[in-house]
Amino acid sequence: MTADDQIPAATSPTRVVAGRFRLGPRRGSSIDAALFEAFDEELQRPVVVKLVHPDTSARPDVQAEFRAKMELAGALHHPNISVAHSWGTTDWNGHRVLFVVSEQLTGGSVRDMLDRGRTLSPSQALLLGLDACKALDVLHRKGLIHGDIRPGTLVFGDDRRLRVLDPGLSEVLAIADDNVHRSNDLAKYASPEQAQNQPITSKSDVYSLCLTLFETLTGTVPFVGDSTVATLQNRIDRLLPVSADLGALASVLERAGRPDPADRYTAAEFGRALVQAAERLPRPEPLPILVNSLFGADTSAAGDMTDPTGVLRMPPLPEREGIEPVQAPPSADGATPAVFPAPVLADSHLDDHPETALPSVGPVLAAPVSAPTGVAVAAAEDGVDPHDEFPEHPPTPGRFRRWLILLLVLLAIAGGVLAWYSARPEMRTVPPLANMEQGVALNAVAGDFQGVLAQESSETVAAGHVIRTDPATGTELKKDSAITLFVSTGPAPRVVPELAGLTVADASQQLRDLGLVVEVGDPVFDEKVAKDVVLRWTVPDSPALVAGGTVTKGTAVRLIASAGPEPRSVPDVVGTTLQAARAALAKAQLVLAQGEGVYDAKVPRGRAVSQTPAPGSSADRGSKVTVVFSRGHAPVKIPAITETTPAQVRAKLKAAGFVFAGSKGDPSLPFIGLTVGGKPAKTGQEFPFHTKVVAVYTAATPAP
């Protein structure tokens, strides 16, 4: 069978959602939603449509929460998260219901494996849990909580990769209804905080995933009681009964399943713990995935080539007893149109409300309308036949005759106007559709125009909402004309520039101008790059991304800046000469700055007395270290000499810091004064320490 044979006929009497998703058989239902296989007629691909119950959809709080969560979920692009192609509201027999369109996955669910009696080895369960943790970590970092993690919401694609179903929608339904108290099956995977009617958190998802992995390993779910209430009560304040037979997974599951959320892993921590446990487990066997188990058995023969992305074959819908097929009348050429059975949604949850059930829909037939070609004129009231050229009694001209002619003219004009009006095309005005959700906008133009979708990025309009139309709002067009709805794909991707070599301030400004989030990491020392200059950068969500790569608006970019060269330890140069101190500092890549010398009686002249910074402290490479050198002893002053004997003069000079260099003249004669270098030295005059001083006395008179 070719791909064309799988495309449903355009005249198939099935229900179409949002003007493009043709519903097929119902594949399941829950408390609040019904699941249908469907076909996207615009992109020619099979999809899955989930319709929320009208009573739930009508609640304003659910509608607001739905819009907020689905906008976040629609922006997610992760290999382990089911893709939400479209969402919005649609008419359902006079009611507005919420809908979500997701990718069709044909690899079966974890529930399918368990129902076939299959359990997993610890290595296989670890692989399953690791993929689920990746998906949950992305959801949680984007501000979403799943709220319904269980084997039935973990599904495989035909590529054998795990996806988490219904991101965003599950949280909305979990908030809208206390599902865990309605179904014991849902309660089996609820967290202790859900059991106590507390708000769900991201760690509630971790607990539910832990129970799911436990079931894949053992075939049973712990804490299950005879009723929903018993099941929920059994897990409050109780530890998960993990067996040591699970090997390296035992301690990981024990922490993930703790009753207090504060003691549990986050999704990221759970994933890292699984990676560490993998080192102590054997290589896993392939998972026992049953391809196509979710949407029917795989009927392809062995060796046949199949296209997993091919279009959906819409099987004929079964007739319900007592309902006749709908047949269109014969066409103008005598051919008999095809007969289509009236669609029936058997056992649909929506059947609980007869007023919202799908009707039996047949083809709509419109009778042709022909415009009038003229006006029939009645016989004149005066009894004259206008077709009788020769009347027996010729009419008498007068006022009545003139009025009759005027009336006939007016009737002819009216007939022409009526003919023109009937023949002219029916016109419609393009309504305002800007900022409407895609599905709502298509429903708004249905019946008047043919909506054609085109995608376009927008900085101001949320993804999945209409930016503008072509023709513009207010334009009059023929009925059933095509109008293009430009739907936002969200902000355009941002090209990340090269940031290395820029200052942190300049790089941060460039990122903010692009609508990206700046994260500044801890700086690192670098001998070549100046302080506060970007050494490297990373995108935490895409570690392999390089300059020129693209990211979405709001993505975080982490900058790693240079802290400059590593600080140097200042060497001790006190007591060394100028030359030695300069050499020691240069070796540490520091610069000597000579301070003003000081007198120091204890440090020899020319030796370092002190330094700043102190020895052992840190200093930036190339910074200055100020060293002060000794100028020796301070100058001394000539003392006053009152006692003049050589011994007394010697003692006085020595006490003052001078060196007595002897006397000149006769010491027995009167004392004249002191000389330094042959020149008189006065009391109080300053000289260098240990200057030599000579005492001068009167010279002896030679004998006659």
C-alpha cells in the first residue's frame, strides 16, 4: 500500500479540529480527557489529539493555567519530551473544549511492557530512568511540573527513544482535579505530599518516577492498598522498601523515594546518581519494546520497507447498530456519490454528556441557486392584453394609463437590480485575528474563508498565536476566499557572537541586546589575559555550542573572565643592599620602588630597613614594592666643653658620638676650642656620627 492510499478522503465525514486535524478512532480516555488518533491535513502526518472534557475546559482557572503551561511546553525541544504541535480551543457541539495535538509515538509505553509480564534488569531500568530524568530536568528548569509520571506516560517512539507524554497538560489536569483520590491506578504513583492534599512540586515527579522504576524492576508497586485512600495513606512517612538485590540502584531508589521532599533528589541529582550507579552495573540488554503497541500492531511484512514518518491510514469507522449510513443524492451527471458511515465515538468519556457527544455527520449538500433573469408582467388592470396587437376596444389614454406605464418601468428596473444583486458574489470581511491562538483563529474564519497557515518569527507575539493576516483585517473578500494567517514561532533564533577577548561589561551588553541571560562564573587566573576580560564562555543548555551557533531568546550564557595574573608572594629584602633587593623582587616579577632613606643607628648605611608590602603578603604581578634603605646613624652635635682637660674633652666627645683625635698645643695652657678637619667647630654644629675632632690648646712659649 502506498502513502497516498493511507491519506483519508477529503470527503470523509469525520470531525476536524482547528481546521486541519481530522479525527480518527478514539484510542483511550481518562477522567478529564479523551485521546484520538488523527491526521494533520496541512503537514500530511499522523498525530494524536487530546480533548479536555467540556466541564473542565469551561473553568476560567483551567483556561488560564492551560494557556500559561502550554506556552511553556510548546517551546520545549528535547529528545525525551513528546512534541506538542498545536494547542488551543475548539467548538464541540456548542461547547468550547481545550485540545492539544502531539506527535504520534508507536513504540509502546512502559505500561505495555509491564502488562506483557516483562520486568527489567537494574541496568535496563537505569537507562529508562536516565532518559526520564533528562526530560524532567528540562521541564523543571522551565518552570513546569509534570504531575502524572507513571508507566502509561512514558512512551517510546519508533526510534526506540523514550518520551515523557503531555508536558504542561498533565500539570493542568492534576491541578484541576484531585485525580489521585478518584483512581487507585493514578494513586499508586502519587507522592506523599499529594496524598496529604499538599501542592505538587518538582520532587513529586521524582517520587513518581522512583515508584515507576521500582515497578519495572519488581513487577509490583509498593504501598498499594485495597482502596485509593488506603494506597495514599500507606506511603505517608514511610520509607521505600528497597531490596539489596537491586545492587547499585538500591541506595539511589531509596533516596529518590523518601517521604520528605526535602530529603529527595532533584531530577538532575537523580540522573547524576544513576550515572554513577551505572559504573557498578553490567552492560544492559536492549529494552523489550513492542513497536506500534500504542496505536495498533505492526502489520508490515518481514523485509518490507516502512516509513515511520508516513501518513496515517484512516480506517473506516464501524457502524453502530440502528444507525444508517449517510448517502448523498445522485450528482448532476447521474453518478452516485460514495456512501460513508456515520462516525460514532463508542465508549467515549464525552458520551457521559449527551449534549456534547459527537453527532452523526453526513456530507453537506448545497442546492444550486440561479439568479432571476427578468420580471413577469401581469395583464393591465384595464383589461387590455399587451400581446393583442389589434384589440377590439382600443384603450383610452389617460392618467391611469400613464401610471401603468410608470409602474412597468419601475418593475423592470427592480428586476434588473434584483438580478444583479442575486448574481453578485457573497462578500465577507476579514475579522481581527491578531494575538489569537492558531486553532481559535482557524475556527473564527471557518465557514467564511479558507485559512492558510504560514510561520513567522516574532519578538512580541507568543508562539502559536497569529501575528497578522494577508489580506489585512477589515478587507472585504469573496466568501470562501483564501486568507493567510501568519503564526508566530516565537522570537527568532539568536546567533551567539564570539565573546572571548571582550570585557565582561561589553560581552554582557551584547548578550542582553540579543535577549539572552548573562551568567558570570568564577574568574580564573591567567598570566596573559588582563583582569575582567572574557577568557571563554559556555551555554549550559548546549555545552558544545560555539560562536555562530543559535539559541532561543532567554537562553543563559555563562561568561568566564580572567582574574589577571596570579598574585605573587612578596620576598623578604630587609637587610639587603639595593642591588640584592632589586634582583630578588625582579625574580618574583615585582618592581622595586626606593623610598626615602632613614637614619638608623642599628642598620648599616645602604642596607634595607623596611619594605611595603610586608614580606609574605600577596601582590599583583608587576606591582611596586617600596624599600627604605638606612642612611646610617643620625648626625651628632658638637657638645659644649666646660671641662677642658684632654681626658674630659675625650669623654664629652665620645658621649656625643664623636671620635677624639687628639689635642694640639699645650694642654696645661688655656683651652681654645675644637676643630674638625682643621677648621674650628662650634658648639651645636652637626657632623656625621663618629667624626674625628681635635682639641686645641694654647701653644707653649719657647724658652728665651
